[in-house]
Amino acid sequence: MSTRAAQDYLAALDSVIESTIAPRATDVDRSGAFPRSNLEALAKERLLGLVSAKDAGGGGHGLAAATEVIERLAGACGSTAMVLLMHYSATPVIEAYGNAEVRGAIARDEHLTTLAFSEAGSRSHFWAPLSTAADGGGQVRLDAQKSWVTSAGEADSYVWSSRPLSVEGPMTLWLVPSRSAGLTVRGAFDGLGLRGNASSPVTAEGVQVGHDTMLGADGAGLDIALQLVLPHFLVLNAAFSLGLMEALVAKAAEHLTRTRLEHLGQTLAQQQPHRARFARLRIRTDEVRAFLRDTLAALDTGREDATLRVLEIKAVAGEAASDVADGVMRLCGGSAFRKEFGVERLFRDALAARVMAPTTEALHDFVGRATLGLPLL
């Protein structure tokens, strides 16, 4: 990626954040409304097709570029960042196995996609779908109880997991149009944080799709998910957490430099205990950035420890984001508790990474397995 190309998309992103996304972030959080206008603004700047291949008409940028976009968005509007994160995580599968029409639509910034993996019966164990696919009459029937789907009812398509159609194996993937008959979004999302990301349960009852909507081979879905989806999802989640941490630390710096102890004639920043607490938050944030950069470098160079870094990065960043959010709340005191200051919203959004599948606990198990010579699943 050339420096000029990076400057172009980052400049476009910064412009959209300043003009559209940041000014609306509070309203998105308050109302819980899906940030459609934000996505439209990003599409106009060709940021939905950022990671699509150039031969399909997309930007042709890789995971490193996507992390920069998600990090900057997360600090402005977590809901918008999460919607785009899921779009970027699903796109590589469609790039590899989807049809030319949908690939082109994503590349042209005309199509929003997302992941539909988590299910009511297996919860955060995304690798164990209970939903079914059945052959009949030249079509495939899909039935499922998906527990949480970001952009539910808002995206144009779902990268959908099910049990295999006719072979042995843990999973098969499908590209399911979101307007398919038999799909139902079960209630609006009303969450603690990320309130505009439209993460809701989706039910499939007798949904009919063609055999040509299968993404990859029947039964190969888990391998595809581990090779294409999981690295993007975990690394982009870390970028999401890092963006929130940077925004939180910036709020803390603002508070410390502007708030005065008039009886002492000093700002809080001039008080050693406050500086030390702030420094710990700054260092924790920089540690996550260093780990994220190392993970990207490992992937880019094919380093032997690349898989391990990918398994570690979301747990590292997600836990750090929660700790920094708590630290900023404590450091800023009553100011942080007030919604108008903005820390309270960032605090709530920062808690999401811990519970999004694979959870921190699941990732700790994966890392333990990987480093002790055991099968990952």
C-alpha cells in the first residue's frame, strides 16, 4: 500500500468522521437507531469497498488498512465502527467464494454484508452451528435460530453458517440475502453499549436459497471461517478496542489539563498522583498498539507465531479496553459520570469486546491449546 493511497482513504475517512459521524454519535447512542446515514457517507467515500479486490472494482487494500479505519471510527461512533467491522470480516469470504454480482456490489459500495454465526443453542461457540440445511426441489432449505446478528435486517446479506448439507463436517457457509422469505428479525436491539449496531436475533424458517449460494465446499465452512473470517474479526476487534482506548485517554487528558484546583492554583495535570494514573492508562494503550502492530507484521510476513498472535490479540485489547475505560472513569470522577462529557458512552462501548464471541475466556482456552500442542477445537 502506497503512502499516497493511505493518505487518500484516511483523509476521506477523517472528513466523514468530522462532518457526519462524530456529530451524530450521541444521537445514535441515545436513540439506538441504526446509523444508516453514516454508512451512506462512508459508501460515498468508497470505504465500504476498501478491502474488496481491485479486479472487482474495490480498493484492494488489506487488513492493515481496515484496522486503521475501524480504529478511527470506534473513537467517534462505536456502533458505526462495529457495523463496518462485521462488513469487513464477512467480505473476504465473499471475495473468495461469492458470485461476481455481489462481489461487484460490495466493491462499488452498494452492498452491506455481515456475519450470522452465533446461535441460540450453542451461543458463543460459533464453531458448533445447530441450524440446518436440507436439499429439496432444486433449492436448499435453511432453518435456524441465530442469537445475535449485527446489522440484523439492515445489511443486504448474511454470511450464514449451518450444519453441512450432505457431508460430514462441522459447518457449511452460505450467502443469504437478508430480504429472503422466512427470515425474521426478533425485536430491536436495546443494549448497554453499541446501541445503534442493530444486533438482534434472526430466525430462519424454511428459507429457500440456491445451491450456488454455498460459500466454498459443503462441510468446509469451519476451515474457511478459521482461515478468512477469524483473523479479520479478531484483529479488527482489537483495532476497535484500541480506538476506544485512544478516545478515552484523550478525554482524560482534556479533563486533567482543563480542570483546576483554584485553591492551589494548579490544574489536575500538575498533581503527581493524577499524572501517574494517567501515565498508566497511556502506557496500557500504547502496549495494545504495539501488540496490534506486531500481529499485523506477523500476518504480513507469514511469521511462525502469526496464528498465536491472532488468537491473543482480541483478548489482549478487549481486556485492556475495559481496564482503561474503568481507569478513565475513576480518574475523571463525576465529570466522566455525566453523559455530556462523552466518557460514559465510550465506557459502555468498551465492555462489548469481552462478551463478543469468541469471548476472552474462549480465546484463553484457544491460546492454551495452541501453546500446549492440543487441537484448537
